[in-house]
Amino acid sequence: MPRGINAATIAELAKDSFNLATLVKLNFSTPLKLTDWGRDVDALSQTWTSSSHMMALDSPVETQELRVNTLNITMSGVDQSLSSIFLSQTAGQSTYLDTTVEVYRACMSDTDTVIGAPILMFQGLITGFDINDSENSSTLTIECASHWKDFEKQNGRRTNTNSQQVHFAGDIGFDWAALTIADLRWGKS
């Protein structure tokens, strides 16, 4: 992903010791901007809310090859407001799929201000989630992939009942599609 890095950020990264904050933006209808820093962070003309629920973030991998880059964000499942976004559906459709995700890293000063400008580390779409509950913990893993995720996807509809139900609830016309397709004769006889 081509990008420029602010000169002040480069100077800070050249030091022997520096502090990094991760900024994660989930662009739901009401964007969710979280950071793993101990206090709220003002960056990119926005306020990023400090969240103790951010547990892990995969390291983004960049290559020169055309491939689907993926990233998992693991959060504590204790925050029910976040879990409910992934568990809710509107008219049979998921409300979270293909929501854009941005992950930045920012150099932080001892006074909790961003040095230079945050670096965009990953930009992609939410492709799925996984909730793991046990007696002692609950985690929500948000699965993300780059915009190339649909590169090899075959678009279109299938001739089966489930595909038909998405667009026309209650229509059972495709219940017998598999039986009749063998009898169709196309072209001249």
C-alpha cells in the first residue's frame, strides 16, 4: 500500500525507544473509533476512544503479489453493544458485512499526543466474525480482508430455493429446479 510517512514520525521511529498506539476505525452507520492507548487519542481530526476491550491485532502483511491480505481483530466479548452489531440482522441481511475497516499506528509522546501523523497499516472490509464463550472469558474476533477479497468471486444468482428466498421470500418456484433442468432443450430441435 503506497503511502508517505510524516517527517516527525520518521524521526520518532529512528529513536531507540518510542511509544506506539493502535487506532482502529470500524465504519458502521455510527463509526466506532477505538485505540489501545491508555487514554483517548486525538488524531486525524477525530477522537479515538480508549478501549480495554482490544485484546489482539494481527500484524498486517504486505507483499508485491496480488493477493488477499487478511487481518483479525480480537476483542473482549464483554462489550455487548459491539457483539450485538454482529449478531443483529436487518431483513435477513447482515449489517456488518463489507463494512470498511482502517487500522493506523501512531507514535505517541509522553503527554499523550500524536507525534507527526498516524500511519495507515491496513484498509479493508469486514468479512466475518467469531464469538468464543467459555466459563471464564468471551472473545469476539472480527475477520477483515483487503478490497481484493471478491476478486475471484462468481457473481450472479443460483437456481436454488435459498437464493430465491433472499430476493422473494415465500417463493418456492426453485424447489423443483434441479429436477427440471435435465429436460430443457435449447436451440433447434
